[in-house]
Amino acid sequence: MADPAVIVVGNEKGGAGKSTLAIHIVCGLLHAGRRVAIIDLDLRQRSMAKFFANRAAWMAGNDQVLPMPVEPDMGDGKALAKADEQVQLARFQTAFAQARAEADVILIDTPGGDTLLSRTAHGLADQIVTPMNDSFVDFDLLGQIDPVTLELLKPSIYSESVWEARKHRAITEGRQATIDWIVVVNRMAVAAARNRQRLEERMEKLARRVGFRIGPGLRDRVIYRELFPFGLTVADLSNEVRPVAVSLAHVAARQEMRNLMLALGLDGSALDASLDAAA
């Protein structure tokens, strides 16, 4: 069996929407028939792990069957968060080995911040997906700009981290080994703004300089938040699975998911159909 593809969702800034993006990618892959393993390295918060625990509970309480990922056991997250970094690394390596044996895609959700686990995960990635909010505050982790002219000066700390991961991959696996890096802008407001145009121009310059692709993110929609307690995404909604009222906004959200999957080079065909009950 071929080695599984490894997708790392990463950004050293908290609040960028990493876990939201991660669970939607996983659910899109599951509905495309892929065998997915998940590893949640945000040891204290563990939003992705909680989401799929909610999913299992919702299915049991509603007599429904939905696809689920493999989740290697790393033990108690809060206890592990207090453990020595080498202990954390050993647990991660064991979980990763299990995931490689059981899945054809491994998705790793990383914490905000620079940790040994996060650096290790980035070095294993075939693809890094970096969400950022529609803001120069988030851009600051990718690139530094001149405070007077707003011109791009140089790559910032997270771009340097990805460069180190790429260098490590090339050294350990040969020059042909590459990491595809895609940056997506999350939680975009509906209305266009002058600030966004400035941001997009700097992102395009930085993309050419450090080598990432710019992809579509997820807008700030209520549906992405209101389905979380059930462990569901818009990809799961159907005539049988409908814990909330369905509307045209959900159809638009499903299209956003499909566009994201296609930009990542993943199968978006399972999201093609519109919701039958959409108004």
C-alpha cells in the first residue's frame, strides 16, 4: 500500500480557524470515500477531537450512520500537554505510525504557537494548509511590511518555519520531495474593503517570494458554528440528517467547501449536489 498523504493544518497564530478548516477538510474527504486518520496536536483545547466525539454521540442518539475518521489514541490531552516534549513526541510518533497503517490520508491539526510537535508534524507534511483571517494582524506571521509604505519587507516567522520544514524534507527524502503550501483566507466579510485589496496585493507578492498558493477559505457563516455541537458539517446534511433548518446559505456553504477541496487538489465531487430541501 502506498504511503498516505499527510495534510498539516498550521499557523502559529491562535484564532485563525485551523480547527474549523481541519474538520471541514476531513468531512469532505470522508464523503469522498477516503480513509482518513486524524491527529489533534492542540493538546489542551482539542477542538477537532471534540468535534468527532460530538459526531459519534449525535449518531448514537439519532440512529444515523455517517463516515468517521480513524483517531489514534494519544491519551489524556491535558495531561500530555504538561508532559516533557520528548514524551509528547514519542506519543505522536506512535499515533502517526498507527495512522499510516490504517489510512490513505492523515490530517494533523496543529496548535497556535511554535512547539516541537508542530515542527515535527510540519516536517512530515505533503501539504500544509494555513488559514488566516482577513487581517494584517494575521499576515504579520507570514510577512513583515513597512509601517510607513506598507510594502513587503521580508518573510516572517511562520514562513521561516515552513521553509525549515521544506529544507528538512529535502534533506531526509531527497530534492524531489516537496511540500505543497496553500494559504486560505478565512472568515472573510461579505463586503469588499480597501484593506482587503492591500492585503491581497502583499499576499501575492509574498506567495511568489516564498512559494505558496492562495486558495479559497470559508466565510464567516453561522452554519459553520451551529453544526459544531452535533459534530456535523454542511457536507453531512441530507433529508435524514437535518438538525437545523436548511436554507440557501447552506448551499452556498457547501459550494465553498467544494471550492476549498478542489483548490487543495482533493476530491470535491461528493459535494456537488445541492441540498434537496434548500429554499
